[in-house]
Amino acid sequence: MNTPEDRRPVKKVCIIVSRGSLDGIYPALIMANGARMEGIEASLFFTFFGLNGLVKKTMDAMKVSTVGNSALNMAMPMLRLPMTIPFPTWMGAIPGVSAFATGLMKKEMEKLDIPPVREFLEMISDSGGKIFGCKLAMDMFKLKREDLWERVDDILTVGQFYEDAAGSGTHILFT
Amino acid sequence: MKKNLVGNEIDVNEEGYLTDMSHWNQGIAQAIAKEEGIGPLTEAHMKVISYLREQQTKGAPLTIRSMGKSGLVTTKELYDLFPGGPLKKSSKIAGIPKPVGCI
């Protein structure tokens, strides 16, 4: 049994978004939004390929990764097929397959009232959540502030990210 | 379990949510709001609360997104009206069950 001492509530989550596929970004968006709904502070730090979700020109066109994703059998029920049917990984490389899987996934998400990336980020930002870009990754991908979504709060160095995470009830999550 | 709210013995669950939404009235709403550190409830709060009760009667699932799209409040206003858990707290004040969704 946990003692009351051990059960100190989560006060803040700082979530690192390092993946740039649709399935890579959503867990972070859902966790951040869910935190705000519980009254927990939330900040999202987009780094490396995760920045794909903040670039104005790419954020609305993120795709489900079908190459090297050996768990795509999970999506089989969306095609009314049993989940136990394996999805051959070579098929993921066929042109159009990723777009098809993305369309399918988006349809299912809409049914559950999960918003598209841009609208989801707006919701998180409206709720008081903070959206940050990683300075080093921006430099590496030759991105400027104006390439990013207008509502990004700031571009941070790793050190600044940790400063933002200060506090005894903060948890850092890597996705 | 029973809880005394503005002189009435009301059935609530262990988290303080009313177990029967028909036992709700505005006085009870004010009392719960006070306990939650919200209020006094204004017309803006009441609009959200009546909307929640309507949706609950219809059996419609509640999400922050659907609230934002209702045209009643923006997401930001909802968070400002019910700080510290917009959907959970507003549902509690509205006398409806705790929302179960993740969105």
C-alpha cells in the first residue's frame, strides 16, 4: 500500500515529442490534453523529427508509419479483418499504403472525437498548455521560427527545457 | 452515501458526484461549486451547466472538443470558468456523472 506521502499528485508533465509520424505524435498530444483536463500543467517539447508536427507546411499532412511497423495488424479490424492477420512489412513500402492507412486512422479518430493535429495543438494551447520547439533540432533541419506554427510559445535549448521542468511534482515523459 | 448539501440529504458517490441528476437544483450547484473552489456561479457557468445536463439527458458523450464546438464557450473560456479540471468539475457541479473519456 502506498502511504499518503507516496501519493503526491502529478503537478506538471513535460512531454518530449521526438517522432514525426502521425502515430508518433498523437500519444503526446493525448497525454498533454488529458493532463490539462485534470488540472495538471503540461508542456510539449518538439525535437528531432517531432518538429514535423509544428512546421506549418507539414503539420496537416502527417502520416501513419507503415514501413518497419510490425504492429500494423492492430489496424486490421478497421478493414473488418481479424487482428491476428499479419500485415507484411514489405507492403508498407508500396506507394499509397501509408496514405491509405492514414485516412483509415483519421476516420476512426474522428469517430472518437480526437481532433486533427493542428486543432489538437490549438486545444492544448487554449487550455494553457505550452508548446516548445527544440533549438538544436531547428538548427539541424534549417528551420526558422517563421516556419513553425504561429502559436509555438518558444524555442528552447535543452537546458531551458529542464529549467521549465523545475518543480517537485513534475514528470518528464519521452515519446 | 449521503451528503448534506444546502439542507438536503443528497445521494452522492464516493467522489462526490450526484448519483441521481434529478435531485439537482441551483442551490446544490452553488454548494458543490464552493467546495470545488469555483464561483460564485455566474450566468456563464450556468450556461455550461445546463448544456451539460441537456447532453447527459441525451446520452451524448462529453469531450472538451465537443464543448468547444457547441458555440457556447471556447476551450479557453471553459478552462477559465472551471479551473483545475474543466470537464470533471463542471460535471460535478451539474449533478451528472464523472466524464469517462480521455479527450
